[in-house]
Amino acid sequence: MNVTFLIPIYQHKDEIGGVVASLEPYGLPCTIIDDGSDAATRAVLASLTQRFPRVSVHRRDRNGGRGAALKTGYRLAQQRGYTHALQLDADGQHDAADVPSFLREMEAHPTALVLGAPRFDSSAPRSRLYGRQLSRAMVWMATRSYDVEDPLCGFRGVPLAPAVALLERKATGDHMEFDPQFVIEMHRAGVPVRNVPTRVVYAEGGLSHFDMLRDNARMTRVYAKALLGAPWSRARGGDPSRDTADAGR
């Protein structure tokens, strides 16, 4: 297993240095996808590549959205010879102390999509918690399983071969809707799912790119399409579970 950390970033210049420093003790290469950030963020990223030799930055010319950055990252990581990406967010929400737990799960289940199962403290906004519960229910219905504990957590271990293969055959969103859509489609493609408990903290006054109106609308469309394409919606008698592995392809 050849692993790189993968971090998409847009404008998180104040947080990214701490995130990268927290990963340094694990001795893994770190691939940062800069999704068209401003000059100040680019300068911070340039300094990090000087300070940490294992860090590389790939810059997208313009901001395309979280999903677009992640898709660029998966493809680039595979092209560079990595078999897995251990993905984290740039805003410092994820606890680097949980990296060993993810790596152990990825080693034990190298074909699996390893998802972070958040354990929130009092810093988590109630609106985000309610939204996550709704997303969990939608994904459970779309996959006809409880395999996915949380479809939104950005801390996840991604097997790159099935991930890139999925991107080549399936159109996926470019924004925040990508995270749950990717999980649904990987599950439908037969990729096993494993869940790792992880601490998630919302920093007071932290920068968030989640647009409550637009991104919730995008997720609603993803869930509606996924539910319409779920196996039971097309079943004609018999056991609809027979179609599960091929649903949505």
C-alpha cells in the first residue's frame, strides 16, 4: 500500500500550516490541491513546500469546488503511483491523532473505502448535526444498507483504483455534493465500506465554504436522483437485492 495524504484547499491560509505540521510525524507524502486560492494562500503553500520536503502543491487555475479539487487529487495521486489517499480537510477540523487508526483499517482492508465517523463536541453547530442526520438517512435508503455511518466526513481513506475508475464512467458533482455522491456510487460499485470513529472540532469563527442554500440544493438533487435509481424503485417482483451491486452504473 502506497499512501499519500490528500488535502483540498481554498483560502484556508491560516489553518493549513497547522494541519500539515500535525501530519509530519507520520512520514507520508502530502499532496495539496489548491483550488484556485488567492495570492496570500499561495504564498503560504509555497512556504510549506520549502519547510516540509514531503509536501507538494498542485494548483488549479480557478476555483472549481470541493468535488472538482478532490477529483483532480485522486487522478493526480494515482498518476504519481500512489494506491491510496488519506484525505483530510484544510480547515483543521480533523484530528491528526486518528491517522494511525485510519492507516490500520486501510492496511487491513485495502480494497475498502474507509470513512470517518465523526464524534462531535459542543462546538458543532446544531444545523450541521441535523443536516448530517438527514444525509445519513438518504444514503441508507439509496444504498439499502447501514454500511455508511457518515457520508459527509472529509477524513477518509480512498482506494484510488476503484475511485478513478468510477470517475471515468460516472458524472459526479463538483461541489459539496460530491462527498455523499461519491460514497453512494462507490458502495453501488461493490466497494466495501469501513467506518473509523474520529474527533471533529468546529473552530470558533472558522472559514466555511458550505453555502446553505446552493449546497443543500445540490445535495437534495443528488439524493433524489440516487433514490430514483435505487434498486427497489425498479424492481419487478422477486428479490430486488439481486440488483444492488449494479445499481446506478
